[in-house]
Amino acid sequence: MTDTEESGDRTAHPWPPVERTPRVGAREKVTGAARYGADHAPPGLAYAIPVVATAGKGRITGLDTAEAAAVPGVLLILSHLDDLGIAPAGYVMADGYAFQSLQPLLDDRIAYRGQPIALVVADTLVAAVHAAGLVRAAYDEEPFAVELDAAGTETVLQEEALPLPFLADVVVGDADGAYERSPLRVDAVYETGPQHQVPMELIGGVAEWHGDTLVVHEGTQSAGALRGGLARQLGIDPDRVQVITPYVGGGFGQKNSLQPHLAPLAVAARRLGRPVKLVLPRAHTFHAASFRPVSRHRVRLGADRSGRLLAAIHEVDQQASRRDLLPATYTEITSRLYGISSFRGRQRHVRTDVQTPGYMRAPFEHPAAFALESALDELACAAGRDPVELRLSNDAGADPVTGKPFSSRHLAACLRRGAELFGWAERPPDPGSMRETDGTLVGWGVAAGAYPVMTVPVLARLRARADGRVLAEVGGHEMGQGITTALARAVAGDLGIGVDRVDVVVGDTRVVPHHLTAGAWGTNSTLLAVHAALLELRARLGVPREGPVDVAAAVAAAGRSAPEQDGAEVVAEALTKGPGQPPEAVDRMRAGLVAPAGPEYPGHVAFSFIAHFAEVRVAPAAPRVRVSRVVSVADCGRVASPVTAEAQVRGAVVWGIGAALSEHSEVDPRFGGFVNADLADYVIPVNADVGRIEVAFVGEPDFTLNPTGVKTLGEVALVGVAPAIANAVFHATGRRPRSLPIRVEDLL
Amino acid sequence: MTSEVVTEFTVNGQAVRLDLDPRESLLDVLRERLGLTGSKKGCDHGQCGACTVHVDGRRVVSCLLPAVQVNGRSVRTIEGVAGPDGALHPLQQAFVDHDALQCGYCTPGQVMSGLACIAEGNAGADDDIREHMSGNLCRCGAYPGILAAVRAAAGRREG
Amino acid sequence: MRPYTYTAPATLEEAVRALSEAGPGTKVLAGGTTLFDLMKLDIETPPAVVDIRALPELAGIDTAGPRELTFGAGALMADVAADPLLRRDYPALAESLAKAASQQLRNMATVGGNLLQRTRCTYFRGGPPFPCNKRLPGSGCAAIGGLDRGHALLGGGDACVATYPGDWAVALIAFDAVLDVTGPRGTRTLPLAGLHVEPGERPDREHTLAWDEIVTRIRVPVTAAGRGSTYHKVRDRESYAFALASAAVAVTLGEGGAVEECRVAVGGVATRPWRCPSAEEELAGAVLDRRSARRAGAAAFAGARAGTHNAFRIELGIRTVAEALRIAGERALR
Ligand SMILES: Cc1cc2nc3c(=O)[nH]c(=O)nc-3n(C[C@H](O)[C@H](O)[C@H](O)COP(=O)(O)OP(=O)(O)OC[C@H]3O[C@@H](n4cnc5c(N)ncnc54)[C@H](O)[C@@H]3O)c2cc1C
Ligand code: FES
Ligand code: FES
């Protein structure tokens, strides 16, 4: 086994020419054969349904389960009145495993509306649902605060509350002084409301015990966290927890850690000696996992008369829960998107009575880009400059924060190529100047985005088989982003075999340890490991470091020369981690804890970049914004799988349309929690909301970053979509949106 | 206790006879009783389309259909779309070719809806397809691919 | 969901009998897209359900008749929406169905059940802890002083401001539709305008149908204004959403664009399907142009009462009526 740090080999590996390999697993998905967590149906299955708190905060003073227990078929009702014998799993961002530190069902405290207070298990789903509806609770209610400005919140400075170097306020030069001296200034406050990830797959799965081993089938982005966390919660050896999650029906951050329903589910399965399935009702998912917190951004930009940026100040307040602080990194990109010599960031947390907010696609970068890129549009107007020109003239050379070089930076190329594809040169500068005969206003907007390139430890194992097939077992998760396609392509391309000769196993703790797959680091990190494993495999097969391999013949030959390899297969493993990562990172990965490296690496900083161009139409009668056309050009290093990469960007544009125009989790301060907790009232885009989306890539490999040349894509793709739309709305209407979503009432 | 109702219907051509609690949705019966897990639950309230199946040839959301109501009717699910030899239906192939999916969770519902969309004659123009495929949410945002796949399977070019 | 007994009678007569025998609280089940949905939320808890979906007496659509159009209460939304004659001669009626829900739901839901769909108020559907006089009489109304962006501007009261969410009934009321109703006491005819009631002090009472009565048929008198009609619907997204504001409008135009016949109703903004006689009066004899259309819209919303977050829907509603009149006017001239 090789244990390479970043593999000294910086030369271009012989990757195949870019060919359009169809998505791996597509056949299973279009036939319904793909098995998601809740599709698992072992014999003797029982069904669980949670009961949730209706109080906004306080204590449970009475829990009446008698009527529920009398429902025929009810097997078990778990609550705090029971000793579940489980420990909290700890907060994922504080050396734990769970989306929040609070584990419900352990005591009578209610921290937020929607918190589970009981788990009903029955022979059938109808009985469980029926009984859950009959559980009655009484509460001693306490005052609570769920909005940023409400009485009773508490605001803390991130620097003080989370004294870690990478969470310190970014300060470069004297931004306040430079701002004051700037001839052109923009000073505005931008806000994005709470939002939910709402992957189509509901949270849930099946827990079953095989002897003293717990087997969990559940869609997750972090099989390792479920394994490590459940072991900690149940007090058992992690090797006695198996998590199987070959397909995840969308994650977007919602499924990036252990959720509190699982340990009680495991307890129920153990007590009953039966497998138990739990699929949370959609309404529960709005409180059962994390969400994108409210964030408020004051942005001040100072520039010379030509629009050359002299100073930027970005102050952010982010909603938190009472217990946990989600480390905020809004200023990580706003300090680096442009060559700003003086920057000051400040990030604060506002504690409220909610479940702990967390990661939702481009968690900080989407709101941060909305703020910065809107402000930049305001600056372009003030300076009388074209917004693309303004951005180009403020491009950065080296990283403004550390002074290190970027591993690669092609933002300018994204902007230029995007402008060309979009036809930006035709854009009249004045707002309201494009109008159709029926009075519909048309607007064009642009915005840029960046996202840190992080790298995590990955173990990859390749099995070359006597029949010429290769099996890749990799620590990663397939949530639809296309990781299996990229991996299969990499193996097939390297060995010169067909993609259909490669099988990829991800999301299975029985075969390899798994780090969380999020932050878009999945593909680049797993490719790095597979790249190293391929070199090892070639060595074991005794074939050259490059060029096509007759796998069957090589396996047979290796079997003859090394009889201990048993002739059936030749196995090679590699364990990789990010450049400069300490060995403990690997231990953390093996334990299911988070261990990302980057975006600051020893010799450089690494970001992916993107530029989005949006066309909107605003009809005069009902001024609801429609996005008729988007062009997005990304710099994600080498494109590891064109088909799935394009899909990632198109999907992110659809996300951006939702984020900009309709998605908003409604909060009623009298009740706490979220009110519009279903898919009719939490409005995500439908097919008819989406117009033309054109995607292109710079395609320049980043071999400074790693030998595969691959940066990251899934998150950066969303960064900047919303401000491109908002800027287009301004161009169409002359009205400047400063909070999202932009709904019809904002333009009436 | 609710009295059970004898319910007979066909699923993908096969006769089924079940004693059903009238509270059971067709979706839950397919998934939990008949092992047909291709149909997915995304909301359980008719708000997403992931559970779309055909009943007597028409697309419906199976989560809002009490299973007792399919007595005497024929149900077709995603499992009944490919040929008996496993050959993909042209629309399924078009979904693959146009990468009309990502996580795949909404996909069975999209395919069932797409088949019906074409059969109904609602795939005549792109905007028709967009409108008539809007009852199937896709959080991955595969809508452009879905549009392209339905258009291709309907035998049309872009426009 | 609470347990219930289920029967599926073969004829209307049997259904009426089954309903009476099962007793008060029993519900008829048609497409189930409202009833089963609310039963899943424990908001409807009928002890017994009588399935009328497939009753032969409720089937059938006739849009060719010389005096009236008839729709069996059991006809599917999708079938009525796709009826070629209806689409040509009464586009407002067809569009009100085509723009509702999704094709899957329209393939399940009946045009009779559609009339009796219940509000989408999140406090009503959300259950506890939200007070709701409609769900739990006397508990209060969370929407008043709460998140009322989608709540009613017309016909609300101190007890309830829940919006009637349907589209079809709004179009029907513009065309003076009547209902045939059958029950154990015989058959009667009920104007649609007499079906829904405003919340007043009893928001839990939404309509005038007795619990043991079944709507069998919807009838619409023939009118030339049908051709110059539209159902215009504004939503938060392009499709698969309830109305923020909608308008059903039908006109016939005489010399020089003067309005001869005019029908206006608004949806998504009122506690029941809302006919707007004052808007119709405003237009009578006037030349249909942007100004008169806007005046008609303003007349429709003259009595509007806004809450905390929904005032914008007055202006939106006015513009929706005006826009509908523009579209209908163009159609009337064709
Ligand atoms: C996600 C979603 C989106 C939707 N969007 C829209 C929309 O945009 N616009 C819109 O208008 N609607 C919309 N709807 C509502 C839908 O149109 C109604 O649920 C449907 O029309 C009800 O018809 P049904 O046959 O399913 O009625 P059921 O649910 O079977 O019955 C509804 C009620 O009517 C009673 N009933 C039914 N038939 C009769 C009868 N013949 N006589 C007496 N009583 C009867 C039942 O007892 C019950 O109380 C939506 C629904 C869903 C779930
Ligand atoms: S699960 Fe049936 S529509 Fe969502
Ligand atoms: S492919 Fe993931 S929801 Fe549609």
C-alpha cells in the first residue's frame, strides 16, 4: 500500500481525451432498480414514526402514550421516560458526529419546536402513524427567540467564541481607513433568509442487528460519521456498525452527519429483535436536520473613480442555535474574489432557539456572493463601468490574504468566455432599457463566484480481476454528483479499458473507511486516491506506469509470478490526504470525523471559480421574475467527467433560481420552528421555471494542486447564480434587490 | 380496528389480491407489501410526483391514492417499463442519453410521467413538456435533461 | 391516520343509502386528493368513507348541448380540461383546470370534489400548536397577525382569513354554474354561488351541502361570452402552485370595443369563490381598454381588507383582473 502525501509526480498523467461517458448507474436509476436506504426491506420489518414537540421551548411536563400504546400492532414507544442508554454523539464541527450536539429523547428539555419527543414503533406503517398521532404531551413553555432581531437572542463574535486560526477575522491592510479615503463608496446591507436543502429522498432508513453488529441502510453523505457516531452513542466498537448507502437521493448538506433519529431506531431494533424502518414525514425534515441559517451582510466597498477596488469591509451576522456554532467562512471568498489590497471581515453568531443550522450547498459562499456581487454591481453603476469590465479590472494575481499564489485562477477566462457565449457585448448599460413589445422588461446580469478547494483523506482499493474487470472500492458517497462516473472513467481511462469493465463501490463502510463527502471535495479527493492506487496496481501487475493494460492477461501473469496473489485478483490500495495534512487527519477519517485540508496549502491557495450570466424577464402585469437564459463558465481544473459535470452546473443554476426567487423557510416568532414545512409551501423550482442553461468549462488542469489536475465543482456552481439573477433584475427594472428571495411583491 | 378490504388488481400485468387496511396508500402497498420499491416517497402528500405510477394507463400520484381504490384496475410501475429481456424503453434510454437525472430519486416518477406526457399528446412543444412535467419535482435540477429526453422520445427535435 | 370503514357502492342510490346508514361524520371519497391528504394529516377524521369515484351516475361530460354544459361530478379534472369544445368555447373553464395542481392530480381529482377542496392555510394544515377556528372551533386564528401572505383579502372576518384555494369554482361562478345534488331527502338544484359560505363566526362551516348529500352534476348555462374568456393565474412559480391571485373573466364586445356582457370573478384572494358584480358594473357599456380594465380590477378589490403581509395582493389582484380582461378582450375580438 502506498501512503502518498500529494504524490510528487506533477506531470500530466495520461488521462483520456475528454469523452462523454454516460452516467454510471443511470440504468439502475431509470429502471427503479437502484436501492436507496428506505428501499431495504428485510423480513420481519417493523415501522417507526417520531412524535415531535409542539412547544417552542421549555419542558415536557406530561407525556401520555396510553392511547397510542393501545393501538393494535404497536410494539414500542420510546421517549425520555425510558432509559435509552444512548450518549450524545457530539456536534460534527466539535469533534463529534451529529448535526447538532443535542440528542433528543434523553431528557425533558425542549429546545425548539419540532424536536422529537417520542418514537412509536409498530408492526405496520399505518399502525405506527396512527399511534404517533395519539401521543399527547403537556409542556411548561418558556420564552424563545427565533429571529435575528428578536429580544432574547445573544450575539457572539466568532473570533472569541471559536478561537481557531482559520476562523479568525480576515484582516488585510487598513480597510476602514482605505474605505474612508475612497472616492467611490458603496455601503449596503444584504440578507438571505433561512432555507432548507429538501433533497427529494426523505431522511430515514433501516436499522437492523445481525447478532451484535448494527447494520444501517440510510442515505447519507457520511457513512463514517454514522458508523463512528452510532458506536459512540451505543457504546460499542465501531467495527460493529456497518453503514450501507450505495445511492443517496440527494444530500446538499442535509445528510452530512448523523441525525438524532438513528440511535433511538437502533435501540428499538435491538429491543424488538427486529429490523425497524423509519422514514421521516416531509414536515419533520424541516426540523430534524440542519438548514441554511439567516445571514445578514453589511458590505462596504471603496474604489477609485474608475472602479478599481481599494477597500472592502464585510461584516456578517449568522443565525446559530443556543448550543452550537456553525463555523462561518463567508469572508474566505469575499476577501479573495478580487484583488483588494485592504480587507476587513467580521463574523458574528446570533444564538436563537432553533435546531443547529448547518451546511446547505455553498453554505457561506452563496450568501456571501449575493452580498459582494450585488455590491459590486452597485459599484459598477456608481463608476459607470460595465460590470464585466469592472470585474476584469479588479482581478487578483496572488492571493490577497496570504500573498501565496493561487494554484490556478481562471476567473478572467470564465468572465470573458461567458460574456462571449451570452452575447454580453450587446447589453445596453441603462436599467430598464430592454423592453419587449408587450411591455415585458428584460435584464442581463453577471456575477462571479469562488469556492475553496479542499482535500480529504481517502482510502481507495482497486481489485483487478482475472476476467479483466476492475473493482474500485473507495471512501466516498454518490449523491447524484457523479462521483462513481468520474472514478470509473479515471480507472478505465488509465488502464485503457471500457468504463463498463469497471465497477465502483462507494458508500459502504464494510469495505473501506469513509470521510464525509461534502464541500465538493469528493471527486478531487477520491480521484487522488484512485490515481495513487492505479500506480500501485500497475506496479503489482508488473506493467508500465502508463499505457493500456490487458487486465486479464496481467492478472494471470501476476498470479503465475506471485502465487500468494491467488490468481483470482490483484489488489492495490492507496491512502491519500491533502497536501500538508498531518497524519492525524487519516486517523480522524478512519474514525468518521471531519478532516479537510485547504484552501490554504503549503505552497499555494486553491479555489475554483465561476462566472454566471443571467437573463431575466419581468412581465408588467404580474412582475414575477422569470429566468429565461443562463450561461455559466466554470474553472474547476480538469473536467473529470463532462456529462456529470455539466449536470452539476445546470442543477446548481436551478438551485440558484430557487434561492433567488422563491425559497424561503417561513418563521412565525409566536410558535418557533418553520411554518411552511412541506413541498407545496417551500417553493422550489419546477420544470417550467427553467429556461435555457448553457454550461462551459475553462478546462485547464490544475497540476499545481494535485496530479489529477481536478479542482472542485459541485458547490462553486451555485455561487453567484443568485446575484447574477438579482443584478439582472436591477438591469431590467432599476430596482435593487438586497434580500432574497425576490418575489412578486418586491417588484410591484 | 379498521376492517380490511379485499382488493384485487394487476401490477405490471400480474394479478394481486390483498387484504388491505383502507388507510394504506397505493405507494405504501407497492413499496412495503409488494417489494416494488422503484416508486419513491418524496412527500406523501401529492406535492412532488416521486410516487407517480399509471393506473388504467393514466399517471397518478400513488401516495394520495388509497390502495383500496385500485380494486379491479391495472397498475403499472417503473418496474414494468423495460422489456422482459431488460431492454430499456426508448424513454428510459433517452433519460440515459440526455443525462436526465442525477441522484435518481425522482427519476422513476419522471419516467412514468414522461411516458404519460407523450401518450397524452402533451409533448408537442418544449413549453408543453415543461408544463406537463412540472408535477415532478427534481431537487437535483435535472429539468433541462428531462425536457430533452421527453422531447427525444416523442420524436422531436429541439424547439 | 384514524381507522375508518370503507365501502364502494355500485350505484348512486346505494351510495346515498350507505352514506345515511353510516351516519353523520361520514365522508364521500372521490379522487381523494383533498380528503385522503387531510386524513393523512389527521385533520379529517371520518369514521367511515363512501367511495363515489366510479359511480356511473357521476360520469360524463357534455359540452355540445344547446342550452347548457354539463359535467358529471365524478368527471376527472384532466378530462374536462382537455375537452376540445370547452377549450374552444369556454377557455376560462378549461384553463382553470389545466392550471391547477399537476397532471397526475388532475387524473385523480374529480370536478365535483374540486369544488369542496379545503384551504391550504399552513396553520390549518399544520395542526397543533397552531390555533385554527376552522380545524378546532374556538381555538383562535393563527393567521391573523401571523404569516398571512397568502391569506384572504375578501370575505374574511375576525375568526378566519383562510383563502379558498380552488380555481375551477372561481371560473364556474363567473358563468353562473348550478349544481345538482342528491341525498336521502331527494334531489335539489343549488346555484354554485350558494354553495360556499364565508367564515363569519363559524369558519368550520364551509358550504351549505348536508353531510349526506352528493353533488352529481355541474351545469353551466350556455353563453356567447365563453369564447372571450380566460382564467389568469399568478403564482410563486410557473406551475404546480396555488394562486397568489387569479381572475376568471368573460366578455363580449360590441361596436368600438364596448363591453356588452361581462363576467368577473377572482380567486386565491377570498374566503370563497368570489364573483365581482361591482367590477362587472364598472365595465358595462364601457370601452374595454387599459384604463377601464384597471378600474374594474380596482372595483373588484374595493372591499379588500389586508392583514400583515398580504396587502401587495390587492395591487396584484387588480392587475390580474386587468390582465385577464386584456386577454379576454383579445379573444372576444377573434
Ligand atoms: C399538491 C396539490 C396541488 C393542488 N393544486 C391545486 C391548484 O392549483 N388548484 C386547484 O384548484 N386545486 C389544486 N389542488 C386541489 C385539488 O384540485 C383537489 O384536491 C381536488 O380537485 C379534489 O377533488 P377529489 O376528487 O380528489 O376530491 P376528494 O378529496 O375525494 O374530496 C374532497 C371533498 O369533497 C367531498 N366530495 C367529493 N366529491 C363530492 C361529491 N360529488 N359530492 C359531495 N361531496 C363531495 C369529499 O367528501 C371531500 O370532503 C391541489 C391538490 C394538491 C394535493
Ligand atoms: S410522494 Fe407522492 S407526490 Fe410526493
Ligand atoms: S435526480 Fe435527484 S431529485 Fe431528480
